[in-house]
Amino acid sequence: MSYYDYEISRKLAAEWSFYWLLMAAMRAADSINAELLRGAFPKVWDELQDRYNAPGGRLTGEG
């Protein structure tokens, strides 16, 4: 990790929710890190997959 990465992480943490960041990390992760994230946060992974496969990312019952 570089100083730049650290500084960006500080800014993101102040402005974004944990779940936004977690889902973004899951999307960008390589296969090894995706597996680790999936194991640590299985419900978030499942929701990300459900939304990925839903039209417009909206789940049943969402406007």
C-alpha cells in the first residue's frame, strides 16, 4: 500500500458507508481476495450477486 492509497482510504471512509466500500472491494478483487471477502462477508457477497443479476440492480419490491 502506498501513502496515496492510505490517503484515499481516509477520504472514502469519511464519505462512504462500510457496505459501499465492501461491495466495491468485492467487485474489484482478484480471485484470491474475492474468495477471502466472500468467506468473511457471505451475506454481503450474496446480496451483491443478487443485485448484479437483477434488472437495474433492484431486488424484488424495490421501486
